[in-house]
Amino acid sequence: MPNIHRLRLPLLLLCLWGTNALALQPADPSETVPSDVASVRQEARIGVNQAGYLPDAPKRAIILNADATAPLELRQTHSNMLMATLPLGEATTTPQGLRWQWVDFSNVQLPGEYFLQQGSLKSAAFQIGADVYASPSWLLQRSYYLQRCGVALRDPVSGIGHEACHANDAVYARDDAFSKAGEPHEAQGGWHDAGDFGKYMATATVTVNRLLSLYLMQPQRYQDGALQIPESSNGKPDLLDEVAFELDWMLKMQRQDGAVYRKLAGPKWVSARKPEDDTEQRLIFGVSTPETAKFASSMALAARAYREVSPQAAKTYQQAAEKAWAWLEKNPNMDADWQKSDDGGSGKYLSSGTDTEASLEFDDDDRLAAAVELYLTTGDKKYRAYILKIAPDTPYTLFEWKDPSALALWHLLTYDQSAELAPLRASIKQKLLVRADELLQTVADCPLQMANPHLVWGSNKMLVEEGITLLHAWHYTQDKRYRDAALAQVDFLFGRNPFALSFVTSVGEAHVKTPLHLFGTAIQRTIPGLLVGGPNVIAQDNVAPRDRGLLSYVDDPRAYSVNEYAIDYNAAVIGLLEILAIYRQ
């Protein structure tokens, strides 16, 4: 795909149809169109935020392919009482043949459950209330318990369960200075990273960093017993208990010299099955400087988060972080032990034909994240010196495994009080606000108010992370334009989109039912609380419609490039909902 930053195409086209040239052409009536795309073009539906709307915030819906002149009715769900008659906005027809209109009911603030109706056409039900996002956030947070590897699952809430799995994790894939190929190494535990059973250091680190960052923002918000997991009632916050399950696996992936192995997975992709039925011997793949740096940032952050509740664990995490940094100092150049055969049954998580971002060509961003978290944890001047060397020229970017620096820079801005770094903190804040202003313009220019016009793999996660940047700008400025733009991302995610579909399983009446999830497919259950990747114009799976912009999505378990769940996707949307709640207090 072309570099989107160099394009000058109208954002109306970018945010609806992506950057692929085919997606920018008017639809040819004679062409063969996948049936799912054809139905979306033609069927009437009403897209609402099925998770709900805050009383004092904008409330907008879209009506698609319906009567362009008849007004909508807003009705209470239980009484069917008519609350308002809503005029429709101007009709828009996209190049792909989709006709839609805005509906605004922001003046309705009475808490309750509602639906929109036009004749026989009805929307999904939705709530208006101050705590409408508490339940989705809880469901998303609980999803990590359902992803646990190496132990039996007996979930009293969902009724989902399986036997203990992957007890033989793992053996080394090849020789290195400390191990031999085929030699066993104890690396049980952690979370299955996505819909399959692999475990990756890149995504594990950014996931725990986001979750631990939320805890440090407001520790009292996260209580013992809140998530109903096996560790509940042990006197420690459930969120920390769940994250510790992943951290303990991460520790097992650190080599004795401080370097960290990249991933643990099978040698080939497997079909739908229960985790305990995945019995092929799994492999530990080589070390890298980017993953070692990300690991150092996670362990340093964990040392701060667990200091009060688990002092010994905090000490262990800090020692692991410092050991990783010492190895990085001895290995100053980016390096990754990778061979093509490593990816026969797992993702690469390095620069590739799918992941082409420039940040993957170097590891300065990863090392900066490690230096910031180690500095905030230890106060050691050597980390501050590295920060002063790298951070001034580091942009404030979208936080993800490809570039984890933004969250660390926000931590520096939020928690550091030193005079030495005051000018740098001022610069970070300015960069954040400049990016937020750019996002405001993107939202304003996009017909569906999306902050992320990049319709590629993981587009939903990117959209959510941009929403978090907008919330930070709201916090610093108190300008509600930023909050409203962030809320527009929440609206899109939970159903105000062309599919009128919530992209989080089990949230809303019309939600994703068949994400790529091998265990869920095997037991014919929708695993609750999973965010899927979303529209992707490249559609690498050859199942989702290609080059159809926002319509390049299908709820199909085979469509891995659009309908896969991943632990870092969930962490992003948890972050958006939780930070919104914290800043609203």
C-alpha cells in the first residue's frame, strides 16, 4: 500500500474507503460483488452505540438504506413510550452504493433504555446513563482469564471451560549461546495471545503496560473480587492478579544473560480445537533487542504497580528489567534472531509485508520506553541521560507493539516532577496536543467521525488508541471537542457503523458472533468480551471483501485479517473506556 502520510486524497474517501486505488473508484454495477457486501449495500438498518450513551454527551446514530424522508422515533424499550421524533440529516450516497443519514438525539438525557424506529425498521436497544461503559469494560477485562494457558479453565460466569493445556511448553527452536535446539525449557502459563494458541512477547508487553498504566492512574478503582477470577478474595486487586499471570510467563522467557525470547508457538498453524487438544510440541524462538527492550519497560512498570501489594514480586520485576537493560547496553544495535521457518505457525511481529511501519526498522522507540519506565522506577541518572538523548526527537505516536514509546512518554509527562526534565515534559505535552489537533481535523473531515483512516489490519485497535490521545488532550485542556471526538470512536466500535454491528463480542444485541477463535469455534460458543480487528482493505485472508473500504469486513471465523481477536486489541479498548471514566470524575 502507498504511504498514507504522503497522500493528498480527500479524507472523506480515506476514512470510508481506504487507500487502495480500487477502493476509490465508483462501483461497477456489472461486477461480481460478494454477497455480504451486496447485502450491506442494500439492507436497511440503524446503527447505534449499543453499549450506550452518556447523558451529557453527543448522541448520534446513522440510518442506512432507509426512507430518506420519514423521521425516526425514539422510544423507551419497556414501555414503548414515544420520547422524541427525530429529523434525519442530509442523505449521502457513497461510491460503493451505500446510502446513509445522521440522526442526532443529543438533547435526550433521561437515563433509561431506548431504541430507534422508522416504520417496521428498528435499531438495537441501547442505554443512556452515567455508567453505561462499566459493564463492557468489565467483560473486556475478564476476557484475559478466559485466555489463560497451561491451566484448566472453569469459569462460573460464562460456563466456559477446558482442561489444562500446553503442559509441555516448550523446547528451543535452535541453538544459541545458552541452549540447544530441542532442549526443553519451562515456559508454561501466560495468555493465549489471540484466537489461536501462540504467545508473543511484543503484544504481551504492550498489553500489560496499558493495563498497569490504568491501575497506576487510579489504584482504588481496581478491587479484589471485581473480576470473579480464581484469585479473588486474596486481598489483592483482581486486575493485578490477572496481569501477574502474564508477567510470570514473561519472566520465563528471559535468558540468563538478560535477553528475551520473542515468542512461543507451534511449528505450524492448527485448526479449530480445544486448547488441551493442541498437543504438538511447541517452540521458543530467538531473542531480539526490540522485545528485550519492551520486556524491560513492562517489568519496570510492574515494579511500580506491585510495590505496595506484592513487594517481593515488585523486586523480582525490577531485577528482570535491569538485567534486560544491561544486555541492551552490551548490544547497542538493533538485532533479531529470526529465520523464515520461525513463522510457519505464528506471526512474525517484526517488519514484514504486512507490517511495514518505519519504526520496525529500528529499536530506539523500544529502548526509550524501557529507559523511561526504569527511570520512573529507580530514579537512576543513567536512564535519564538516555531519555534526554532520544526523547527530544521522538514524536508522540500511536501506542502499539510497533512503537510503544507514546505510553512511556505520557508516563514521564504525568509522573515525573524533576526540574531537569521540565522542558522535555513541556515538549511532550505540546506534541500530544498537536497530534490531538490533527486527530480532531481527521474526525471532522471523516463522514463517520473516525479518528483512524488507515483501514488495515487492526484498524479498530488503531481507532481506539487515537481515542485515548484525544481523551488526554481533553484532560489537559478541558476542551470538550476532544472528549466528543473520542466518544465518536466508542460509538463506531459498538455499532454506529455501516454494519450496525458491535465489534466486541457479547456487547449489544447485534455483535460479532464468530471471531477467529479456535477454542470458541471448537465448542461452538462466542467467547465474550473480545474486540476484533475490523475493516481491512487488503483482506489478506481472501475471505473478507477486498478493496471495499469500511465494507472490507465480514463476521467469519476464517477471516483472520479482519475478525481476529488479540490481547492488545482488548487492552486498547479497556484503556479508552477506563480513562474516559477516570477523567469524567
